[in-house]
Amino acid sequence: MAREYKDSGIEWIGQIPKEWKVSRLKFVLNSSIETGKRPNEPDGKILSIGGEHIQNGVFDLSHPMYVSESTYIGNKGKIKLNDTLVVKDGATIGKCMYVTSMPQEKMLLNEHVYRVSCSKFYYYWILSDFSQKWFRVRNQSTAQESITGPTILNIPVVVSENAEQQRVADYLDTKCEEIDSIIALQEKMIEELKAYKQSIITEAVTKGLNPNVPMKNSGIDWIGEIPEHWRLEPLKYCFGRRSEKNCPVKTKERLSLSIDKGVTLYAEKTTNLDRFKDDFTQYQIAYPNDIVLNCMNMIVGAVGLSNYMGCVSPVYYVIYPSKQDVSPLYYSYLLNIPTIRGVYYSLGKGIYAIERGEGRVNTCRLKVSYNDFGRLEIPVPPVKEQKAITQYIQEKCSEIDSLIAIKQQKISELKEYKKSVIYEYVTGKKEVV
């Protein structure tokens, strides 16, 4: 007999089985929701869990945070098996997980995560696209997006027989695990393609394209052997430093330098949009074919070739070819290979502290001085060969990027499919038989 449906009365939920009812989450919880508090003694043995520790449905404790036993005793936010955890604010607002295993017996939420005691069925309801839209529409938009407790408690939910809810939860466990495993495989393949892309660039800029050419020892660890006909020179003899102030103002085009994209127009950015000051005279100018390097982030790949005239941060190094036989595109690749990043790290001076929240602080090396940078010896192939190498790199990288884009599209489709599966089964539009 075909299942009969009725209108739920809520647009985002739509039709539900005739025998189901609509309620609110607060009426189906095992207990009220709660969150923890900011720990005052980050030196104990109790794990403190924030949004950054919730990754892909499991606890990520690669950067653990601890609180004292006294903070744990009598405090709300103690995590238990079968709890649903929901991130209440920040970039990952609404991210959630269902606790199926505990890394250790005692864990305590911080103030950025809610603990919701509910059945697995209602975990999937919170995870569904319906609930995530509910969070986004009703978040408290201040300096940082935030979900309030009442917002969670008042999510519209459906109520059906416990046995049917259990069948749905069991089915979604299996189905979502299948989808997640395919996504994980695609992500692994993307990482392998990125590594392959990097190896192609490194091999080409340090060894050239002819595998049969005689080689010689460069005497430089990060380069190794180079073709016999290539020469070595300190970087300062191949490049000049621009250091041209934007005063008086010559351009109001703002440029951004990122690890992933290199030099791009600031107008294309979607994050960290408050970094530029209104006074354009505080910046320096970069021209097309200049190489821009962040002196504090060179060690992680903040190096890029500019295709624009625009203004960049005064802490960046802007260099340009000072000889005719120097291709800026070739050196934009060379100056960003993994082996040279290790050299940058060894040259870094000072300690830079980064506040990560939750009382955690990361430290890294600070600035690579321009004098040390300019003394680096670099290979100088004939300019014709430099251009052939960059053409080869561009062609190969374009092929690899196309493969990566296909896999990223596949991941997006799988994630959308997972959302649709959860939505269709928790709202009863499809039945587990």
C-alpha cells in the first residue's frame, strides 16, 4: 500500500507521512542543551573540546587543549557517549557530530560548542540541510555569527514511532559511511595530484627538461645536481628590489598575496577583507612580472608573480629581473619549491606568536631578512631554456589542475547527494523497508 502524505505546514520540510507529527526539538530531547565555559587553568589533564576539534564526525586531537580537574568538577558541558555536539559560532557554525567513542573518559566542552542529548535520528535532523538553513537564517549576526540555545531548542522536527526512527538512523549510518568513504578517496587522490604537481615543478626548475644532459653537483643542498651548462649566481645579482612607495598615490589597485593563489586582485578576496588601510600612501607598488614575497610567510609558500600594477603590504619583498636572461615566471616557480622553503625557515629570525583562541598560542619563525635572501645562490639556465621550462610546467599543471577540478566537482556532488539522502529519509519522503 502506497504511503500517504500530508503538508507539514513548514515550507522547508514539505510533505511528511500522514501519521507523523510536527514538534520542536526541545520536546524530544533527553535533557536540556548546554555548553561549557572558557577554561581558566589550561594546564590540567581534562580534554577541552572546541569547534576546531570536531572534524568529519570525529574528534581531531592533533592540537589538544587541556583544562584542570577543578574546572571539570561540577561544570556543565561534560561530554558523554551518544551526545550530539553543535558548534555555536565562528566559521564552522552549525557543524556537528554524534559521539560514538571517547578518546578518554573525561572531556569538557568549551563555550563555543553545545551538547545536545538526543537520539541518533535527531542528530541527522540537526545535520540536515533544513536545520543548517534554520541556523543560518536565525544566527545572531554581530562581529561573529552565533547560534543561541533557543534557536536550537526551537528547530521544527518531525515525530514518528521510535522503531521507524531507529531504522532511518541505521540506514543513514550505512549510507553516509559509504558516501564519506568515497569522498575521502577523492580527497586523497587530490592530495596525491597536488604532490605530483609539486614534484613536476621542482624537477623541472632544478634539473631541466633533458634527462640525458650531463649533470654537475651544485654544492647547494636544496638544489642538488644541475645541468652542467647552468651557472649559479647569488639572487641579488639577478634581481633588484623595487621598494617603490605609493606616495604620491600612483595606483589604488590593491593586490593580495596568498599561499594558494599567489598574487590576485584584493577585490576578488572573500575572507580577511579588513586588512587594507584607507591610506594608500602606506603601501608599496608592484608591477606586472614582479615577484612578490611575504617576508614572514615565505616559509609556507607566500610567493607569487604579479600580473598587475597595484599596491602591496610594506612588509612584502617586491623583486624584478635586473638582467635580460632572467625570466620572472621561471623564478616565481623556483622560489616557491618545498626545498627552498626549508632554507627560508633556517634563515628566519625571531619568534612570532599567533593566538589561536581557547588559550592556545602557536609560534613560528618571524622574518627572513632581505640581505640573507639576496645572498641565496640560485641556478641560472639559459633564458631560452627558462622559457621552455615554464611552458612545460604550465601545460602539465593545467592538465593536473583539470583532474583536480573534476575530483573537487565530484566531492561537491557527493556532499549534495548526502544532504539529499539525509533530508529525504528524516522527513519521511523515502521509507526504509
